[in-house]
Amino acid sequence: MEHGSLAENLSSKTLDWKKIFQIAVGTAKGLVYIHEECLEWVLHCDIKPQNIVIDSNYQPKVSDFGLSWLLNRGDVKSSKISRLRLRGTRGYVAPEWVLNMPITSKVDVHSYGIVLLELVTGRSPSIGVHGIDGKQLMQGALSKWVKQQRDVTETWIGMIVDPTLDGKYDEVDHG
């Protein structure tokens, strides 16, 4: 794709708020398509910035279906899904995988939520995140850090937004 992966764009800090919003919405639409609109049910299992590519118009495309599962719609409620082996990338993996809970499309939605946090904060989910006490947070670090910010200040949104956006973001954007 013309603009490479979302990971490349995040590391180069070239995305403005409009592009971030467009990528977030487009990625959500891609997940709706693979989860609800395909003839077969697709469970991606590895939603992360490296697997979201950006075209010339900054429209995202979910890519790399190497870990995905293609299942019949009837399998959604079957025990087959609960027997799937752990799949995904550290920092993006949903708790259901680790806790041996039933696997649904919600595991991809969890990973997408982590991608959203990364888009908004400019921080990786597994490195460089410190709690209020200054100690490094590990598993679920980024989401824990955001929750800490939310709990300590009313202006928490301004505290978590990527500083390279230089305050140029809209807390309520309707596209």
C-alpha cells in the first residue's frame, strides 16, 4: 500500500487528527465486514498496527490473515471456538485467550481497542508506559495507564493524547 503500515505511520509521527480519525473509523468498518458481512465468519486473531495498511487516501485495510480462522456461522456458538490455541501479539491479545474463555469476535475488538489507544496516545501498548508512581506497567500497560489518568484528573483526555498532535484534536469528532 502507498503509505505502508499503520505501525510505520505511527513511528514517523506524520498523522494528524483527521487522518487518525479516518483510520480508526475505516479499521472499525473493516472489522465489521470480516465479522458480520462475509459469508463465512472471519476471526482475524492479530489486529495490530503492523497488520493495518494505509492506501493513497489514508484509508486503512486490515491485512495479514496468517493467524486468522475462517469459520462457518454455525460454529460461532460451538465448542470448536473455545478450543482455539492462543493467537496474537503481546500487548494486543485479549484476556479471553489467556483465561481460556470462549473466543468470539470480541477478541479482535479488544485488539482494535488497543490500536485505538495507540493511535490516540502515540504510545506502544507494551513499552514506555509508566504509572503515576513512576513504575513501569507491564501486561495491559497502556490501558492501565489511560485508566490511571482518567481517575486522577478531569482533564485526562489532554493528558493521554499524543503530544506531537500539539493540542490539535477534537474530543468530540463526528467525522
